[in-house]
Amino acid sequence: VNLHTLLQTLTDGIAVGSLYALIALGYTLVFGILQFINFAHGDIFALGAWLTYALTVGLLRSAAKFPLLGHPIVLGILVPIGAILLCALVGFCIERFAYKPLRGAPRLNVLITAIGVSLLLENLGQLKWAFGPDPKQVPAFFQDKVLGTLAGVEFHLVDVVVLGIAVLLMIAMQYLIFRTKLGTAMRAVSFNVRTAALMGINVDRIISLTFVIGSALAGAAGFLFSMKYPYLQQTAATVWILLGMKAFVAAVVGGIGNVRGAMLGGLLIGLVEFFGVQYLSSSYRDVYVFLLLILVLLIRPAGLLGKATVEKV
Amino acid sequence: MTPSSSPHAARSTATIFVDPPSIKPPLWTSPLRAAWPFAAVVIFAGLLHLVIVPHMGGYESSLLIDCGIAIIMAVSLTAVNGFTGQFSIGHAGFMSLGGYFAAAIVYYGTYHLFGDFSFQGGLLSSGADQTVNATITAGDLLFVGACIAGAVLAAICGWIVGLPSLRLRGDYLAIVTLGFGEIVRVIIQGTGDQLDTNSDPSVTDVSFFRALPHLGGALGFSGQPVYSTSFWVWLAAGITLVATLRLKYSSYGRSLISIREDDVAAQAVGVNITRLKVRAFVYAAFFAGLGGGLYAMKVGTINASDFGFQKSFDFVIMVVLGGLGSVSGAAIAAILLTILPELLRDPPSLWPTGLIIVGIVAVLILAFAPKRRGPLVTLFAFAVGWEGLVRGVKVLHWFGPHLLGAGHSDSAKALGNFMVGFSLSDYRMVIYSLTLIIMMIVRPKGLFGIGEIWDFLPVRWQWWNRPARAEEGK
């Protein structure tokens, strides 16, 4: 085995795997609390990537009047923050107007609504006055360069930025969920909604906040994704759905509802995908991930870090 | 059952265990009772194909076939998602499997049996432009056999997929079926090029079974002769409907529904839940494969990339919209959701008759069933909503040019341009998804809930429902 290829595959796998982990966090948070697959989550990720495009283009256009806006550092601060805030807002609205009226309805209904929201976001994004029906290239606002080489492997600035921000966000999430009052409330709600409500936790607010946090993470992942792969497919392209699905698989593999499991699963999925593409065959890219899923479900149905629960009557 | 044959008869009063003679029909009628719906289906499909379709345009009859295929898919999925309460979202994967297998058998089989790739069907498989003498030919038999073979293959795959994942509870089936659909797509897209005499004269040397795996890869499989007419499709749709309805009211179906209601309780009363879940899943996969075969021979092309998540979601949406566990509801939702996007594509050509029929039916039933109007009001609101939408667009188109004249500001002109260029077909999927969301919030149980459409008729019309009528007469 060629060491160079191995290391290259490893870095790629970890970089993309950390993105999966970020998206998987959103899935796992929502699943932990509401027990349903939020299909629209993958579309929020796509929205984050496209908002990055729209904001970059918009800011570069207004840089003609205000030259300060075209500065890479200003762009690098405004664009991600704008994309994340807008994604969080969209996540809040989705929860408020689509999922909240269905609180207490059968899970299948919520799932269908989620599919509806997902379709809505995809197709709204394709309209002429939104992002348009064609793939587009995000203008690069900082020059990618090779930071250094190790054993013949080039370390790109983009990879470092992507990985760095993703890891920072994951550490922040870890802190938020396990060290703050809000995180404690979130865990309490996911443990038992009624008991949490009896302890004085405003469950509706916690659910809204969970959606906001998950959507913000998806928005951040979308921003990072558009840094690494600036050529964006139109919002209804299967690529986005597949990316979202793989992130969901990551959450399941790690143990759905388990925050650390989502991070582990994301990295694992990224590595499996890239190693499969590199060493087996590139045409079965998506098959490896789903085969891993089936394998995990057969051996450890609750996921790698999940606890097996006993059903009580 | 006679009293003397019953084991309890010796120690209890014999008359308790005897069915009242007025309800139990005579034994000799049972084959008749089993067969008449299927005979009716054959007659209906035949009449449809030979009498009605010749008067329809090409677009309408093609839509009719699409509706039939959608009914097969949605109704079969009802057995899993509706009766059993499991959540399968890989139905399109089974459709794709069955479709490809059937298409390959018909395509290569036609070549090996008849020497070329041309259409060999009889009257029942022919469109309006073809003239043939025979009613059923060897080509038809090949086509029917291929569709059944595709269905069997899909059922076998359903068994393999269902066995591990149905042991688990919860949403795992959803994820596994989703992954399965994706795996099927990727594997089919990785197959070798399709063989034909133009590109490769050596097709004559390849035996039938060697040729079968050449499924065309990412380009799709095309050129198979077109056999799926409204006859075959509606025959299959009718069989699916009758079989699923009978399943619902059989002891099997009651066991499936008990799993949906409470699987622990079902297990406690002796229902083998894993086995029954797998059987329901295999049943659904079988008909999905059948629908795939019919789809593949409809225009003569099939492409694995059409059978992604979206397609599976479409079928799930039909089931949920119709009402989980309602067979007729799934069929109606299948028809609605097939026609709806087409209506938005080109409103004027299909709309008026459809609206009038829906309106008349809704008004009639509303007039007679004041207490059970839920689903019909929904349908009616649906129709009125669409009509309003179409008229609204007409208003936009009429008013838009008025903003474009001289003397208007730039923003007014931009608005005018938007109004002139507004086309409903751009917003097709947006409206579709919004309808879905609103529907789920307003009527979370779907159109008909667990009931069938005829349960919503006035009780005095339900001639088959003696207990309910007796109740009402009191």
C-alpha cells in the first residue's frame, strides 16, 4: 500500500467525515427529542451551502460601493455568520409552522410533513428568483494554498479550515450539551418529555432551540462544504439528499440520540466512504455507507455508542 | 359446522356454537364468492381498453396507465405502511428491480423467440395504431410471464431485506429500505451495456441467460417492446386492489392491524409478529415488482436513476394521504397525486371535466351524508383550491401587461414582468409540497382514515352492512 495515497485518503475522509458529523448532530438532537427523522435537515445543509454562494456574490457586488466588504477577512466573518443565522431562522420557522401543530400526532404524520418540508425547500431553492435551476460556483474569497507537506501529502489551507471549524463546533456542542443549563434541559427532554415538563422545563422552547441549534450546525456544515467543494449542484439535486442521508446513517451508526455517537459515526462514515472509493471501486461510493449501516444494524442495532433499550409495557 | 363435529358439543349446549343460518351463506357459493371480483376486474379492464381508451387522446390514456401503476404501488405499500404500521421507504427499489428484470426478459426473450426485437403482442397489448388479429399471442404470454418473474424476484429480495430489519422495532426498516433502494440503483447503474444487433452483431451468439445481466448501466434500458396497455395495467391494479382489500378483512389482515395497534399485545395473544411483518413486506414487494414490470414496458424505457428516494416518497405520501390502512383511500390518493402535477403542468386541457365531476360527486354525497363529510369536504376544498389557483394565475396574466406601459416606475415594471412570466408549472412541486404539509396539519389521518370510501356513504345505502342498518333503524 502506498503511504502517500493512504494519508491522502485519511485526510480527505476525516475532513468530509467531520462535515457528516456536524450534520449528524442535528439529526441526532432532533431524533433524541422528537423520535422522528427530520428529512428536511439535509436540505438545511444544502441551504447553508447555497446561502454561502448568495451572500458571497451579494457582498462582492456591493463591494463596488463599499470596498471594505470585499476584504477576505470581512467576507470570512460575515458570510458564515449570515449563512448560519439564516439557516437557524429557517429551522425555527419550520419547527414553528410545520412540526409544532403536529405535536402528539402519529410519528408517521410528522415524517410525511418532514418530507413535505424537504420537498418545499428543495423546490423553492430552484425557483428563478431564489438560487436558480442551474449548478453554480461559489467565488473563492481566500486563496487556497499548500500549507506544508508530510510524507508527500499536501495539507491544504481549505482542509485545515474545514477541519478546524468543524472540530471547534463539535467541542462547543459538547460543552453546550453536557455543561450548560440549556444542555441539561435538552437531555432531560430527550430522556422523558413529561417528567421534564413536570420539573419546570419549558418543553416547547427546548424543542424550538434544539431545531435552531441543529439547523445552525447544518448551516455551518453547508458553509464548510461549499469551501471544500465550491461547485454547487442545484438544490433539488440528488447529491444533497444523499449527503443528508449519509449524515443520518452516521447518526444511526453512532447510536441515534447519542451526541458523541454522531461525531464518531460521522468520522467513520467519511473514512469508510473515502477508503472504499480509493481501494475498492469508485462507482459504488454510496453502497459502502449503506452496507456499513446494515452491518451495524445486524450486529449492534442500537448503534456503536447507543444503549440497547428494553421495551416496557 | 354441525353440532356433532364440534369438540365442545358434548358438554355444552350445542346451539351456541352454530352460526345463525341467515348469515352464513351456503358452502357451494364459496368459489363464486372468491372469484367474482376478479372476473369483474377482467371485464372492467377489457371494457376500459377496448371501449373507452380508443376514444381518449394519447395524453389522457397514458395518464390512465400512470394512474393504474400508481394504484398498484400505493395499494401494495398499504399492506406494510398502513396495515402493519411499519415504515418502508424503499418501494421504488423493488419497482426498479422488478421492472429491470421483466424488461430484460422481454427484450432478450423476444429476440431469442422471434428473431428480432419487435413487438409481438395481440389485441390486448396493442395501442390504437396497431392492427392485429389474435387476442392473445406468444408475445403477450412472454410479457405476462416476465412481469410475474420480476415480481417474484422483487418478493425474494423483499424477504432478504425484510428478515433482518423487521426483527428490530422502530424506524430501522425505514433506513434499511432507503439504503436498499439506493444500493439497487447503484448496482443496476454498474451493469454492462445493453446488447443489440446494431452495436454488436454478436448478440446472436450470447445465450439468453448470459444476456440478462446486460442492463444498460447508467444509460438505462430501452428498446423493449411496448406491451403495457390500460388492459394489463388496470387488470393488475384491480387484482392488487381486490387482493389487498380481502387481506384487510382476513384473519391475516386482522393480525397485521393488531401489530400496528400494539405489537407487544399482539405478541401476547399469539401473533408471530416478525413472521407476519416479513410476509406483509414480501407481499408489498411482489406487487411493487409487478408494477415495475408494467412501468418498464409502458414506453419501452426504464432508467434506474428514476427510482430514487423521491419516487419512494411519492408512494408513501399516497398511502398516508389516503389514510393509513384505507385501501380505497390509497387508490384515490394515487390517482389524485398522479393527475395533480399534470393539472399544474397544463391546467386548461384536463381541468373542467375533472372539476365538474369532483364537484357533482362531492355535492351529492354531502347532501346525503351530513354527519360524515370530513373526507369529502377535504376533496372539495382541494378542488376549489386548485380552481382558485388556476383562475388567480389568469388574473395575473391579464393584469400584468397593464403595469408594463409607459409612466410606471421600474419596480412596477419588474412586478409586471413577473406577473406576465408567471407560470404555474414552475411552482408545481412547491404547491405539491405545501398541499402535503397543510393536509398533514388539517387532516392528520389522511382522507379516509382507516375506513374505506364506502364506509362514508349514508348507512341506508350500505346494502351489505346489515348490522349498521339495523342499528340505524332503531
